[in-house]
Amino acid sequence: MIKFDNVSKSFGEKHVLKNVSFEIKKGETFSIIGQSGTGKTVALRHIAGLFKADSGQVLIDDVDVGKASSSQLAELRFRMGILFQSGALLNWMNVRDNVALPLVENRIGRKKDAYERADYLLNILQLDDARFKMPAGISGGMKKRVALARALVTNPEIILYDEPTSGLDPVMTSMIDDLILSTQERFKVTSLVVTHDMKSAYSISNKIAMLYKGHIVQCGTPDEIKNSKNEIVQQFVQGNLDGPIEAR
Amino acid sequence: MNSKFISYVKNNFFNFSHEIGTVILFQFKEIGYGIILLLKSFYYFKDIPQKRHEIVKQMYNAGVKSFLVATIVAVFTGMILGFQFGLEMKEFGMENRIGQLIMSALTREMSPFVSAIVLISSVGSAIAAEISTMHESEEIDALVMMSISPVKFLVMPRLVAMMIVFPIICVYFTFFGCIGAAVISDSKLGVPYSMFFKYAVKGLHFKATYVGLLKSFTFGIVVTAACCTKGLNAEGGALGVGRATRSSVIVSFLLILILGFYITSMFYS
């Protein structure tokens, strides 16, 4: 469904992605792990069409995202939902308006139906009480759940999660992991998760790829990653200070 | 020693040229971005009915919330003008006609300029800060991902609101400027209110009025375009937000000064 084919990307002198290739099958939850600043979010943004590759291709159902026309891109984006690291909720709108926004602004169905759908998702995500609260008045975990509800409101086939558990306490982290799993089961979506939380990655992923210095070091099932013989992978998953990865 | 010095000068000269070139290129890029942003906003005028609530909200934010500061600035500007012009005119025994001069000065130049400065400081800077903060917190990307055009959603309603609010504040400014000048004329120059307003009406020329309003209308467009451009191009976290806000104010001031001159010379030369 999603294919990264020898993708390279640089920002000025800094080469962030170097010939990165991987494939995500339909219905799969694929995680990209790696140190901060290794290009995980950059990879995710290529799929969303927010960045264009310097070389190589990013394909979604054989459509090259980098070469897609603006209408094709809009169509592709409509099949995607994205959960940004910060939640990216609009601060002047209440939670319910934020969730219904993609349907209301794009005039998909009646306004009443859009709000019913928003209410349904907020109910599933246990946010009934927060419906009329402003984003500034809810906790970090709630913001992530609201952002997830907004990502799901258009019934997307693909969901991109950018550091979904960063800045959350362990209980909230487990709850978000549960949500990702139940979203996958309930809505049969294909998910790409960018994270450096190994516990999360093991519990939610079908496949994990580790990005290091712009390259994919290893790609495999959670068990394969856990029992990897690769020194870099082992150091990262165990969080050791000694090894080839330099702390920065 | 000599060759070292020459290579030092050479290197610095090339670095300096590179820096200058980069700055010029960046400025051209931003001007182009601003023009395209403006054209895209005009294209989305077709969606004005859909965004009418947002436009009214922006008009309230830009207009109603600026009334108090505009009133204070207008009254004091009128008082200063009345005092300064009045003292000069008194020497020629012409102080009775102060109303005509004040009205003429306000409608032709002062009201469009000073009201624009008030709105740039209060509303333009807020637009740049709001949009740049949204940019930094990934909200603009989120809009793009929801297939919502940031130009239609953020820029167009602000542009329409400012196109309406700038001329309204300009008229309001003229009215309160006259009142301020009338008070000073009566109390300091001995020109009664009836005399002041009799000549003030004489100073209200049709051409001066519509050119003044045209200036305000144009200022509304360029100020919004400049502030939104700066906001959407902000980079570098909180520092970037501050930079975008500051440069949006500076660019807006320069633009209204330059444009004001050209509009005046277009209609009066």
C-alpha cells in the first residue's frame, strides 16, 4: 500500500534520509524507531506529501506522492489521517468543532451529520465530557485523543502517528497504545507510527524499522528487532550508553 | 603577510557578497510569495458566503476592539494638529479657518496613515503572531492534511475584514480628530465650535475623501498580505514568532508609506 523506494532527502548540507526503502502492507501497523533527529518525522511527512523527496519515490497505491497533482494530493490526503506530535488542535475552537472541522470545511454531508460523527468518535475515545471544552483546558493525553478523533473523522484508510506517546505518563501511554490497537482492529486502517518508545513499538506494531543516520539499519517483526544481532539496534532497544550510537 | 591579507580580504568579500545575495534572493522570494498569497485570497472571494461568520469575527477583532485606542489616538492627533496649525494661523489672523485646514489634513493624509499605523500595531502584529504560532505548532500542516486551504481558512477572512475595517476606522478617526481639534481651537485659540465646524465642512472635498478612503482600503490589503506572509513563513520556534511579528510591522509601515506616496502622486500630480 505504501512504498518508500530509495528515498533521499537533504536540508542544506544535512542529509537526513539516504536511499531509504521499506514497504507497508494494507492493514499493517508499521513503526519507525530511532534516535531524535534521525529523520523519522521527515519520512512520515513524505508520505503525507508535506515534503518532496530529492530522489526516489514515495508510492501510495502506485501513485507517486512527490509527483501527484494538487487534486491527486488532496484526494490522497483525504484517505489519510495524521496525528501530529503536538496534537495541532485549533485553539480558538472547542473540541467538538475541532473534530468535525474536516467534514464541515470540506462540506462532506450535512453539518448535523458531521457533528453526529464527531460525537460518536468522542464517545468511543471517552471524551464526552470534554466536547465543549477548549484545547487549552484539556490535558496532553486528552489532546492526543481529540487529535486522533479528528484524524478518524473522515474514515481514513491510512493513519500516520507522529510520536503519539511523547510527553505522556506511563498510564496514558498504555491508553494511547490501546487506542492505536483498537483503532486498527475497529477501522481496519493501515498505520505508520513514528516513535522512540520501545514498549509502545513492541505492543502495537506488526513490523518495526530502525532508522539510524539516514539509513534503515534493520526492518522486521517486533521479535526480530528484540532479538536482533545488530549492535546499533541492540543498543537502541536496550537503551545502553555503550555502543556505536553516540548520545546527542 | 601581504598575500595573507589579500586572501583574507578576498574571502571576506566573497562571504559578504554571498550574504547580500542570499538576503536579496530571500526578499524577492517573500515578495513573490506575498503576491501569490494575495491572488489566491482573491480567488477564494467566491467562498465569502461560507466564511461570513469568520469574517464578522475578524471584523470585530480588528475593528471594535481597536475603537478605544483609535479614539484616543484620533483625539490627541486632532488636538496636536489644531494646536500647531492654530498657532501658525493666528500669526496671519486666519485662526477662524483652522477647521478647514484640519479637515483637509485629516481626510487627505493623516487619517489613512495614522489609523493604518494604529491597526498595524494592534491587529497586523496580532495576525502575524497568531499565524506564525499556528505554523510553529503544526496547525497549518494539520489544515493542509485535512484538505483545508490555509489561504481560504485563515488569510481570506482576515483580508476581507481588513478591507472593510480600514476605511471605517479611517472615517471614525477623521471624526474624532476633528472633535479633538475643535476642543483645542475653542479653548486655546478662541475659535468657537460653530466657526470650527462651519469651516471644517468647507474643507471636506469629495476627491480628498475618496482618495483617502482608497488609501485606507489599499492599506488594508497590503497590511494583511504582509502580515500573513510573514506569519506563514515563520521559522525557528518562539524566536521565529517574534521575528515574524516584528518584521511584519516594519514591512507594513514601509509599504503604507511608499504606497501612500504613489497614490497621492497618482491623483494629485
